[in-house]
Amino acid sequence: MTAADRQPPHHKTITCYTDYKCRLPECVQRYREWGRARYRAKANGEPGRYTDAEPVRQHLLKLYAADIGIHAIAASTGLTYLAVRSFTHHEYGNRRPRRRRCTPATAAKILAVTEANIVTGRIDATGTVRRLQALVAIGWPLEQIGPHAGLSPENLHQLTKRERVLSSTARRVAEAYELLRHKKPTRNGVDKRSATRARNRAAANRWPTPAYWADRMDVIDDPDFEPLYGVTKREIVAQDANELIRFSGLDRATAAERLGVSKAYIDHAFRDHPQYAVEVAA
């Protein structure tokens, strides 16, 4: 499934327009305003929007050496895990190099983080839980993940039920995820029966795999993003139609045209997934 086939995690920035092909009127307007502002800045000869990212990378490497992880830095700056990671690592899912430029505002946020002011308390557990679930989905039992994260199996089981975790714990799980996401469990000490049980558990709960998250790492830590893994096209259409009808005031026929399906398809989608059905005029 490509970005154009998915719902954006939110409608707060221009990425819903550029990356997810969202065409809600307010999002189109936001994109146009951004374009006009960019054109005016260029026409007025204002300085470029980007600066060299090397000082930021060197600063991050010093923080890493002080045992300060990406999650803690992200929590302190308000940036996403992927935004911070991109300065020192290659991008997920492709061979593009690490970030070479960034906005002055982003650079200032990261450069302001020091060992003295870093946030080391509890952060949202969404990304931690999703990483554990993704490893289970490819056959890694929690008992086998624990040693790689420096955590006991009991701790990992508790983590999957929590809403917040220590930033140090999130870092350990993220490191274990990076280590294990490309490894086959049965070739690394996990017997076939345990691996099968883990995969079956994940399938029953529709937990996404690392392959699913590979091009969605910008939202793996976002609690507002709902993974559509294991969801049929009909269910996705039912969800999308539900949002278009409720939030944009469209009728079923217009919503169907927007989604590129027939009105009958939406009718069937609502019938099969009544939790999304919206009663409006035909």
C-alpha cells in the first residue's frame, strides 16, 4: 500500500497534501498558503530556509556518547523520533543518506539540548509497544527479545500494557528493534514452534510487521496514527467514507466519487462494517 492509498496521520501540516494526496478544502488552502509564502520569501531575496546539518549531527553524536538516546532527545525537542534519527542514520526503507540540511528552527531545538536539561522521565509508550509487537509479528517471542533489550520477559509483558515508559526503556527497545527486525528468529535461537506461536498471536491482533513500519517510521511513535495493517480495501473505504461524510458534509454519492469507487461499493462497505456506517441522504 502506497502513501497515496493511506489516510494521513493528521491534517496539521502540508504532508497530508504532498505525501498522502489529501484534498480536503482546508488542506488544499494550507498548501497554497505555504506555496505563496515560499514564493514571496524567494522574491524578496530572503535567506534560504535551510542550513547545514553537520553541527547538529556532531551535537547528537556527543549526546549519544553520553548515553542519551533518540527518544529522550525527541521528547525534549518536540520533534519526532524519525526527525532526530535522520541526522545520524540512513533513512528507513531506502538507501538515501542521512540528512544534510535542516531548518534553522530545527537546528536550534536540537542544539539547545544538553546533558543538564535533557528530559529523562517517562514518555508516551506507543512507539515502544509497536516495536515490540512488530518483532512478535515476525516470530520473536517477548521472552527472546528481552535479553537484546536488557529487560526481563516480565518487564516486556508489562510494557505492552502501559501508556508511558521511561525514555531509557524506549531507547533500549528501539535498539533491540534495529538489531532484530532483519533477523530470522529461527536462525537466531528461537525454535519453530515458539516462532509460529508468536506470529499467530500477532496475526490474531493484527499487529503490523517491521516491513509495514519501514516507510512509516515518521508515525510509529504517533499515538494519533492508526495502522491499517491487515485491513481490507472495503474496510478502508468504509473508514474513509465515514470521515468524508461526517467531517466534510458529503453525501454517499459525492464521497464515492472522491474515493474513486461507486456509491454501491460504499453501501456494501458500510453493510460489511456497520461500525463505520453513517446515515445520510443517498
